[in-house]
Amino acid sequence: MTLLQVTDLVAGYGEGPPILHEVKLTLHAGEIGVIAGPNGAGKSTLLKSIFGLLNIHSGDIFHNDVSIIKLRADQL
């Protein structure tokens, strides 16, 4: 079962240029995932996008095969 799936995510801060470009991520139930990279690579931006805190330009995020892209942070 797919717990979290990010498909072709393009996201950034406000009306500025995108920070993330077509990010793909799949995490299955029972797996442990790690997001690693140097400063400025987009790790925090990815997490903020998943948690509904940033502007998502395109792509989708699924939790248990249900799109959560339109949900507010408090609904997640």
C-alpha cells in the first residue's frame, strides 16, 4: 500500500519562482524515508509543500491514494 506519493511537484514561496521542479517521491506503508541534501536543496520546501504550507504550482500529493493537494494544513 502506498502511504505517501508525490508526483511531478512544482512548488515555491508566494508568487516567486518555483523552488521544487517535478519532484517525485513514493513511500510505502512500513518503510522509513529520509530526505537528505545540502543547504538550499529544497528539503524544507518539500516538507512544507506536503504539509500544505506552501503554494503548489502543479503536481499532486496523495496520502493513502487520496489527493491531499487542496486540503488546508489544519485538515491534514
